[in-house]
Amino acid sequence: MENSKPHLLFLHSALGTAADLEPLMSIFRDRGYNTHAFTFSGHGKGAAEPTEFRIDLFAHDLENYLQKHSLQNVVIIGHSMGGYVGLYHKANFEDSPVQMIFTYGTKFNWSEAAVLKELPMMNPEHIQENFPPFATQLQNKHGDRWKQVLRSTAHMMQNLERLDGLSREDMTDISIPVILILGDHDRMVTTEETQLTGSWLPHAKLKTISHSKHELERTNLREMADAIEAEII
């Protein structure tokens, strides 16, 4: 008998790869769901360097994946940047098969002040000096290109609002259910910016996951999975 549950497509965060999503995906596979993930252009070991990192580029990656695998009845679960890409895709691509979007720790405030706050953690030298375990983690994910991934991500962040920012009009055009999820100890994304975005979406809900930070490895994944499944069912 064919599995009637929706296809769950997981989208990773900036500086991440599809492998980061495996612990969450495995929970859903154990519950009988079809799970999918891919790594965005320019990320991971052996990746070719794109001209520049853009939300639009990553949305085209998503479109290509959907078409290649002929996916219908798709639910997107996007971590941080992955959630932004999912919303951007739904707002800009006609005939999208995406029926529902979950975002976790997705930042919507990309003002100059907000970007300046995040830029130090996009500086390879700063990370090597002050956060050597994080530098090692990035090198393990992206190989020798890890510094370039940081610089390309910083450039994207500085230009995101001007080039690919989601406007209030974009949000009001997204007519599917969107569930905006935050960890209760997320220091990167504010409740205020999440609530504001939710007020623009016609069918939005906000959920909070307890004992959880921005990073997936510091998130209560089973509570998140239960919250997501409750909305899907």
C-alpha cells in the first residue's frame, strides 16, 4: 500500500549541510514519513562555488529538487535559512507543490543593525581565534572551503534585504499554513520579529520549543517533531 503521508523536505541552515538534519529526519522516518533533504549550492565538501550566495539561488536549488523527484504534497521543514528559502520559494514560484511550511529559528529581521550583530560570527579569523571547535566543525562540513563559505554567507546577509528580502506583500500571498517555531533560548531570532512575520501570513501559527537554542544539536528534537506532527495530522 502506498504511503499516503506527505513528503517531508528538510532544508538546512546557513553554514550547514543536509547531514545536520539527519537526527530530526530519523525521528520522522521511524514514524513512517517519506523524508528528503539536499545540500544547497556552494555548501559541503566538494561543492562547486556559485557566483554568489543568494536566497534566490537556493530557492532554485529547491525547485530543481522538487522537479527532479516529481514531488507532490510536500511539507517543508526549514531550519533557520532553510525556512526563509522555503517561504521565498512559495512566494516566487508558480505551481509550487508545497502544501505547508514549518520554520525553526528563521530570522526575518535583516536590517543593517541586525546584520552587523551577526557579522563577527561570519569572520573566519575571529572564529579561529575565539571559537576553535566551531572552526573545526565548519572545516569538517565544508573542507578547505569553509572560510569562503563564511565570507559568501556574510555577503549574502549584507545584501539579503535589498536583493531577496521577503516583503509584507510576499507574505500575504503565501496562502498555505505556515508554522513558525522558535526555541525558548534562541539568542539569534527574537519573538517580536517572528510575531510580526506571523501577522503578515494569512494562515500562520507560532510555537515555542522548550529547553532549545538556535542550533539543532541544542534543540529538543522530539518535542519539535511532536509539534510538527500534530499540525500535519
